Amino acid sequence: MAVYEQKPALEAPSNTRGIIHWLKDNLFSTASNSALTLLGLAFLFMIIPPFVKWAYIDANFAGTTQEQCTDGGACWVFIKMKMDMFMYGFYPQAELWRLKSVLVLFLVVLGIFKLVKTNIIKFIVISLYFIIALLLVNGGVFGLEVVPTTKWGGLMLTLVVATVGILFAFPIGIIVAFGRQSNLPIIRSICVTYVELIRGVPLITILFMSSIILPLFFPEGVTFNKLLRALIGITLFQAAYVAENIRGGLQSISKGQYEAADAVGLSYWQKMFLVILPQALKVAIPNLVGAFIALFQDTTLVLIIGLFDLLAMVRIASADSHWMGMETEGYVFVTVIFWAFCYGMSRFANRLEKQFNTNLK
């Protein structure tokens, strides 16, 4: 007579067990987890209802002056009346159509990217976009009035500084990362010195040096735009961190990948750009995005050299005698804007990770 051993019942997948099981497994699995969960809920209960009451229930949305904010909540009228200042700084009102055209063109470029799959065409399109955007924003061609960078400000300036810093720091960082792994002692020493020197000082110091000390090395009569000097300093600063992130990705590549590329007869640069670098970048995506998010947040430091980004424009607007005491609304607005951009960058990074994920499941 055969005896069959009864196998233990398999546990149902976590995604089919319902909300009660999820709460038990993730929030109330142990006594300490339960205590922390209850403490967190109590903290949220203390914070969220008063904020909702201040920001929405008692908030003031209609009107044109501070005197019309009488409900005791947030005065979002301040944000509405100063929106152009927050977005564009001191850019002339009559020329704002140029900035809005740049935004429309950006949306068109996104649509083209959805339809076109060829990388070369994408590169040409994005290059043309940046050239056209620069000509529109700065002016001086096709009868457009030149708008000096001293009038640039607000979110526009924040995006310009962050975008230029990211775009130019990335290729420089790749070159420096390759240099740190070079077999040539001079090149390796220069790259190591550059990275360690930059990482040893804060960004605020780099900005001061680029704005005050860098002009001292120019020939007499040669001047550089203040914004351009800041962009150079931020790019060089960010490139050092990008280089370290990429170097970490390069070190994660096994020796067999190098040997396989050599075995098929690839040159050094073909091996690095076709085999090694794509794998290293895939590994380095989380760290690179973290560095770019940090750069986006650090753009607020340009205030110290006389450039007025979004945060600086909020400070200036709240110092207006007609809008005294509106700092809180301004800072909440800045927080939401920065969170939206940083969260968008994070989600884009997650999408890239899934797109380039080649691990077998």
C-alpha cells in the first residue's frame, strides 16, 4: 500500500492576498513595526489636516492685492500676481512670447521623439532645438531685441543652469573617468588631481572663484558674462562627480567583457564606446540621476554671485512692500516646483533602468 507524503500548502502570492495581509506584513509585522507605524500615523495626523486647512480650505485664490486675503489661510493671490516674475525673472514683458515659443518647441520635440526611433535624427533635432532656443532667448538675430542675462531669472534661469550643467558635465565626466583608468601616468594623474581637487571644495567656493577670481586670468579688456562664468564653474564641478559615478560603473564590468572585445578585434575606443561604456552607464544610472538631482537643487546657490533663480525671485517678491509676509506661500510654491522636477527625473531614471535591464528573470 503506497503512502503519499502530504506537501505543505503553498502561500498565496502577496499581490492576491488583499489589503489586510499587506498591512500585516509591511506595517504591523512586529511590535516595533506596529509602534513605528502608529507613531508615523500620529505625526501625519498632526501635520496634514492643519496644512490642508491652511493651503486649501481657508486659502485665498481670488483677488489682486494682499488686502483681499482675509480668510486666514494661504494667500495664493501672491503667487498668481507674481507668476511671471517667478517664471521669467526680469525678462521684458513684451518679449515673453519668445520664452513661451521655446516651451512650445520643446513639446514639439517630445512629440518627435515619440515618433522617431533613429538616434541620429533625435540628436539632430535636439541640437537644432537648443540652437533655436538660445537664439530666441538671447536675441540679437532676425530683428530680435537682445535681452542681457542680467534680466534672466526665475524658473527659466534655474532650468538653463541645470540643463547646461548636466549636458556639458556628462561628456566631460566620461572623458575624466576614462582618464582615471588610463595606463598613461600623466593623464591619470591630471584626472585624479582634478577630481580630488573639485570634490574637496563646496560648490559655493567654485562659484565665487568662477565669478571673482577667474576674470583675473583674462587679458585686459576681455570680460566674460557672469552667467557664463557660473555655468563654467557648475559644469566643471558637476563633471567631477559624474566622472566618479561612471568610474564606479566601469569598475563593475568584468574582465571578460574587455577580453571578448579584444578577441573580436575592436580598437580601444570601439571597445570602450560600444561594449564597456553602455554597460557601465546602465549600472551608474541611479548614481548619475542622484548627482543631477543634487545639481538641480544646488542651482539656488547662484544667488550669491548676483543671479536670481526661482528661489531668489521668491525672496525678492516677498520683500515687496505690497506683499510683506508672503514668504511662506512663496517657499511652498518653490518646494512644489522643485519636487515636481526632481520626482520627474527620478521616474525617468526608473524608466531607463527598466528599458536597459538585460538581466534574465
